Amino acid sequence: MLSSLTLPRGELALPTFLPDATSAVVRGLDMTDVQNCGIDAVVMNTFHLMQKPGVTTIKALGGLHKMSGWPHPIITDSGGFQAYSMIRENEKYGRLTDDGIIFRREDGERVNFTPEKSVQLQLAFGADVVICLDDCTHADDARETQDTSVRRTIAWAKRCKDEFEKLCDQKRLEPRERPKLFGVIQGGLEKDLRKKCADELLDIGFDGFGFGGWPLDKQGQLLEDIVGYTREIVPRQFPMHALGIGHPRSIIACAKMGYEIFDCAMPTRDARHARLYIGNPLSGDWQYFYASDDKHIKNARPVDETCDCHTCQRFSAGYLHHLFKLGDGAFNRLATIHNLRFMARMMEEIRNKK
């Protein structure tokens, strides 16, 4: 397993967890809060950012780093998963073609979102890691669908690489200034298609790779067999991003497989819904703490006495319960700080045990 990844805005210690700062913000926090939790990088969403506030506004505000006040690495996803999810939910929103993804924006405008457009946006935003546009599928999709996805994903990755090289040359970026470019391995549950996709992407040449497609079964359990196999077919000198994987148990399992980068909205979303993480996941001694539970009304102890986060060091569980019942925004901030610090501490412990 790699110990670090050199990026334009710093050395990223691996393995690492990145919270989803979808629209250039981790909901409820400013970037100083995020940094103080021990988070080293964040993921931002190309699909949403291209709509709000839009590329011209982001460029006018100095790019994502300056606009959001985050000086550390940013990974921007391709936008493909969000477009796929929207279209899968309702075909009236758009369709996938060999050229790209055609969809309707929130304002009704029709957009042809091509591999070239995805790379152009990510570089314009100032990303440290650019993710290739891929044709995302669900694990249960038919073999024919997976085969089409792999064919498109390979073709789109080649177009992304060509556009990336052209733009980096135009910008005259020095090697240390160039973002990393990651390809995404599709293929669903079909191991031969995963192998085909990985081999073709390795031939094209990328700085790292991501596990593509939905990583969970119908019961919400990690598809360990195919996730592990996908890591096995990529040489260990390449970092791998377990895209969208963020449950503590799943991170621990994937880190053992050799994945180095994780991102998910779950820890911050759980925090806003009063589901806090306590204990030590590496030892199996961890559980959920439901701050909304009335049994905590007079609880003068912190949420987790072993936690060094701002929330646990300053406030009682009873006070958090009070804030939640009030519906006050301070609850979202304090709960999110706690869950992010839990994730950061977990990654620190995984790194220390390597």
C-alpha cells in the first residue's frame, strides 16, 4: 500500500478519507472546521458545481480552493455518477450516448456532457485529482449493459486523457503543477469485464484508478469479492480510490485489500440526523450514539470520552440533545465535527498500523 500521494497542493498521507464537499462546502462547517478535524483533502462534485454557482463564477472567485477557503488537495469527481443516477431515476432527464451524457439542467437547458467537457470543467475548477468520465452501472445490471458500460468507459477514458494532456500543455504546467488523472474501472459483477476495463485503462496510462459502479448489494453490504478483485488486477504502485465507500466497516475491509482513498457523504449526513459514531472501529468496539434519544436529556458526559474533537472536549451529550430538539444549526456543526474527527482518527490509526 502506498504511504502518500504527491499532489499540486501537498503530500496526501494514505490511506485517507475525504468528506463530500459536494457544492464546495461540507454542510454545516467552514473549511477551518474541516481542517481542524484532521481532514487532509475533500471531494467536490463537478455535476453540481457546473450548475451552481457555474464555471464562470468559480473562475471569477479564484477557483475552488480560493472560493471555499480550502488550501489543501481537492478531488473533483467526473459528474458521471450524478448524471447516471438522475437519468436512471427518470429517463425524461436525459440519456447516455457514445458521445457523452445528454441531460437537462435544473433551469431546463439541455447539456451534452462529454468526456472532454468533464475534464475541461475539472481543470478550470483547479482540481488536484481529475476523475475521468465513465459510464456508471449498478451491480445488478445485465451483462449486456455492463459490456456497453466497459466499452464506453474505455473510449471515454482515452478522450479524457487526450483532452487532459492537451490542456496541461496549453497551460504549460510543470510536472509538479499538473493534477493527477484517475481512470475508473467498470464491469459490474463480471470479473472478465473488470479485467478487460482495467487492462485497457492501464494501457492508456493513468496516475491512479477508481472502483466504478455501485459497491453495495441490495442489503447494503459491501460487495467484497468484486471490490477486492478489482484491486488485485491493478498493480500496487497505482493508488486506488474506493469511490463512494465510506462506512467504517467497509473502509477497514477495503484498506486491507489495498485501497488508499475513500469518500462518502454518509458520516456527515448521519451527523445531521443525530447518528454519531463512537468507540474504536479497528477493534470492533464501536457503535452509534443517537443524540436525539430522550435518555440523553440530562446526560452531562461528552458523546465519547475517548474523542479529542472540539465537540467532545467542550460540550455534553445533553447539550447536543437540547440543540437537536431546538432545531438549531449549531447541532449540525458540532455533530458533523465529531463524525469527521472520528473518521480522521480512524484513518490515522490505520496508517499507524501499516
